[in-house]
Amino acid sequence: MPAESISDRRPTPGFYADPAGLKLTGLERHRQLIRGHGEPPAVQHLTGLRPTEISMGRATFAMPASGWLVGPAGFLSAGPVAFLADAPLSLAIDSVLPAGKTSTTSEISLNLISPAFPGEGNLIARARVIDVSSRLGFSEVSVNDQHGRLIAHATSRCVIVDAPPTEETGQKPVDPDWSRDGHADPWSEEPQGFVDIDIDQR
């Protein structure tokens, strides 16, 4: 029988963004998130990923270099790095969009430059807009590890779409009675799994 995971032991924390935010410009909407208006989404509780800065055409995200992100070889693989990179790539584009518009990632191209290892501190991804039209947005991002070393560079193409009417988003409302019930977020807990110390000798 498979081992029980953290997600099996507790309900998923966090909430979707307030649908009314779609009536704001992209910059206004995401500045509210950085200021802490509203409960963070579930993915933030799971990984620690969070926005730290946003301005017109630019966005920055941080994510703890948690041991939960490490593969069997002992370092962070392309998947977690791409996950971090994608967030500011799309938010940089969102920051220049008017009210009623949003974007979704169509393509991301990631180049790993150096491996990243777990430890104290955050991985930092800083993105900027290259160009945005009425249908497409292009952006680029640089990712640094907790020691300031450049570990990856990526570019993204996003499709610009009309935001759905707020009554059709299907987003659940914020529960005023929700609480953390004493549990730490998964990313901050002791990671499970293993590192294959012989992998480099094969």
C-alpha cells in the first residue's frame, strides 16, 4: 500500500483570487496580492512560491529552495525551476493588460545554466516584458539561486484572452472561518524521499 502523503492527511489550504479582481487592470490586481489582500492560493502553501515585486512590465517571484523540490540526483531538476519561472513570466505580461483581460501561457522555453541545490534561502525569478500585442505577449526571465548565482533563463509566449464574467469563473469564495489548524505549510516541513548517492558513478 502506498505511503500516505501530506495531501492525504489534510484538506487543501488556500483560495482562488477574488473574481472581482478581474475588473481591475493586471497591475492593480496583482499589487493587491503582493499587499496580502486575500488568502494565498493553495500552490503558495504547498511550495512557498510567492510574488515579491510587480511594476509595469516587470514581475519578481521567490520560492524557497526546499528539499521537497529535489530529485533523486540531489539537486533541483528543470521541472521546479520551470514552475518558478512561469509565474513572473505571465505576471509581467499581465501587468500591462487593461481591466477585463488576462493571459495564459502558450509556450515556455527554459535553458538551465547551473544546477540548484536545496538549502536556506529563496530561488528568485525576475521577468520583464519583451512585447505585448492585442493577442500575444512575450517575456523573459532570469532565475538565481539562494546564493545569487544565475541558474536558468527562460522565455515565454502567452495568449491574451478576455477575462470571463465574474459569475462564470467557478472560483470558490474566501471562507472567513478557514484557519491553518496548526499545520505548517508542506514546503517548510522535513522532506520525504531519498537521494541516490551512487547516481553520478553509473
